[in-house]
Amino acid sequence: MILHTLTLTFDRSRPIHGPAPELRTFFVTKFAEYAELHRQDADTFIHRYPVVQCKMIRDVPTVIGINEGAVFLKQLADESREIQLGPGTYRIAEHDISMRDEEFGLSDTIHSYEFATPWVAFTQENYKRFYLLTGKPARDEFVRKILVDTILSLSKSLGYNVPVPVSCDTNLHFQKDRLKGVSVMTFTGKFQVNFQIPDYLGIGKSVSQGFGAVRRIFREIRKG
């Protein structure tokens, strides 16, 4: 499956240190007429995956557009190369303002990824189940299965039918984080999977708030 994507980054000479939700608020407020930005609850992304996602990648504000979201961002960049966040004005960088066609889906090679922003993996029910497990192997296997389910849910939301099983290995670490003022468990680290995911696409919960952005690392490994 081909996804049309566009990435906007901002001038590194003036880093933005605010959270990703502030960046998203700017887009929702300034361009309220665009339905692509109106995602009230990212936790239900299986019904409507956010096609515009705002993230802070190493203190660099980054906005990803997917399919119709990519078209919207291209129009935005053509209209203005600046955004206003609080008292500051920030310029959109010249590079990366281009539409790209990227593969999404099962692959005959194993791809390695890392989470560029923390992954919100669990529902409240799965959060409790995770804590009841004893021993690292059991917890690692539980998280691995959740990650596979997350990839399947993402595929469904994008209209992609996964024809064969997804094979996945993980090396992830959990930590405490804050989401809308509430303490949540998130995961960072690396994973390998027979699946192609474009850089900085969000997976899991609250991706429109900047969580769960993945980035490819290393070289692909040919299966068997």
C-alpha cells in the first residue's frame, strides 16, 4: 500500500521547547475549516486515524501529513512559512516540503524501528493486566502482542488488509509520562517487524498529541 506523506519541520535556529499539543492547537485554531485536524479523541483512532500529526522530535517541531493531510499541509506551506506560538514566531524550514509516496504494509524483509516519541500502548484494562504479570519474559511477550495488535489496528484504520501474520520482536522499556494531566505508562526503545512504516508515523494512542512516532533504524534484514 502506498501512503502519500509530507513532513514539515521548523527552523532549527530557534528551537521550540513547548509540548506538541501547543503546536496542534495552532493548526486547529488557524485552520479550523479543515476537517483533517478535528480529532477530539485520538484514543478512538481505529475509526478515524489522524491524518495531521504534530510532534516534538529532539525539540524540533514536526508536523506529518498523511494522504489528504499531506495535501492540506502543502497548501498551508504555500500560503505561509511562519506560525505563531505564544509570543514567538517560527519559520517553516525550506526542506522536507514535498509530497512523497511511501510503502506501508507487510514486507519480505525485517525492518528495525525505534520510538522517536514515547508509545502509549495500553488501555486501562491492559495496564492492569501488565502489572499483574510477574517476570520480565511474561511482560515482554505481553507488550510484543500489544504492539502487533496496534499495527493491525493501524492497518485497518488506513484501509490496508494484512494478508499474513505480523512477526515482531521488541526491546522496549516502560516509563511514567503525562497525558492531559494524567499519569500514564509509555514505552521507548526499539523493535523489529516484517512491516514497512513511514518515518514519524504515529502508532498507538494519542498520536495526534505527538505520541508513538516511529523512526526506521539500521538496515533491513532479508527473511529466511
